[in-house]
Amino acid sequence: MSLVRVEGVSKQYQLGEQQVVALHDITLSIEEGVFLAIAGPSGSGKTTLLNIIGCIDNPTRGKVFIDDVEVTGRSANALADLRARTTGFIFQTFNLFPVLTAAENVEYPLLQLPEISREERQKRVAKYLKVVGLARYGAHMPNQLSGGQRQRVAIARALAINPRIVLADEPTANLDSATGKSILGLMKEINRQFGTTFIFSTHDRQVMSMADRLVRIEDGQVTMFGVKANDKWKSVKTAATEKNQEG
């Protein structure tokens, strides 16, 4: 059973008098525990697809399933609750609160979950700051941390809710090559250790090389879905790619 499934998903925007097609008839199935990269040039639709998978945005047409349960059509409050309990987010600009310490930033999403006690929150904050190698930096403000350290805080924040899925939008874009490689290695280790599903929107070749699944997207359409075997990509046909080939 797939963890995430999108069926016939399209997304259109109205830009003035012009209608922009961001995604066109995308069908994908994503298994639990994968390290998947959605790759494509700027404007290809990869971030839009990531946002739809993360229930931040709704498709114009099509259906989205999480754990075989359809989530399209749910209210904004229901989707917010689903995100808060199942999905961690990592952004290229880190999106940390500048007035909160590293520990407080990690704790912040847990404050939205009233069933988690203060003691449990503190345990999780300590656990995940340790996981990302920042156990001694909990009291530091974001402006006292390097870019790589801030991204590690963002990773700890994403993990604090014990998510099934972590969505990362260009997480290495604002990091130098060496730091980006270190951050990717950390996320890969977390993927292996905890079985957390990672889905990236990226054009970084380092991310693609570490992925075990690769979705290529151009002009809002999936052009390839690949599975890595023995360090080589094996293309897997999807309903969308088959349709494109027939057309």
C-alpha cells in the first residue's frame, strides 16, 4: 500500500486574464520509507506538486490520498490538523522564528498538539537536537548559528512531530556544496534510522544522486519515474507517462 497517492492531479492558476497550467494530469504512487526527489527546472511545477502532496494547496482536478484515505475536499482546518500530525516541512530559507531559540523553534509545532505534555515536548526537543548534532546549541538564537546549523534546526523541527512524511523544498539551495552534502547525509541517515519518508523538490544533483526514487517533471507533466537499483536508474511507467507516450 502506498503512503501517498495522487490520481489525475491538475493545477491551474489565473494570472490576470491568462490561465496558467502548473500541473497536468499527474498520477503517482509513493511508498513509505523512500527518499524521493522531484526534479525539474524552475517553473516546471515541482514545488506545486510538493505543496499538493503536503496538503498546503488543493488540486484543481484529481485526487490525493494519504494512507489510502482521500484528503481532497477536506476543510482548511481538517487539512491543517492532518499536516500538524503527519507531515514535517523543511524550506530553503529555513523559516525559523528569529526571536525564538533553537530549542523553542523545534518545540513550536508541538504547541499545536494539545495532547502532548510539556515534559514530552522537552524530551522530543532534546532528542531531535541531539539527532541533528546540535544538543549544545538549544539556547542559541538563529542569528548565532551558521546556515548549516539553522537548516539542522529546521530538520529537528520537522522531525519533532514524529512525522510519516518530511517534505523538503530546495533544502540545499542556500548552502554551500560541502554543507549541503553534510545536510543531505544527515537526512539520509534519518531516513534509514527512523524509516521516515523524505520527498524533495530540487534541481540539485547531489539530492538526485542520494535519492532512491526520482520523479522528473517538465511543463507540469511527469516525464520519468525512476527507481534506483545498483546505483542505476530504472524507469518505471506511470499512468501519466504511458498516456504521454501514446499521445
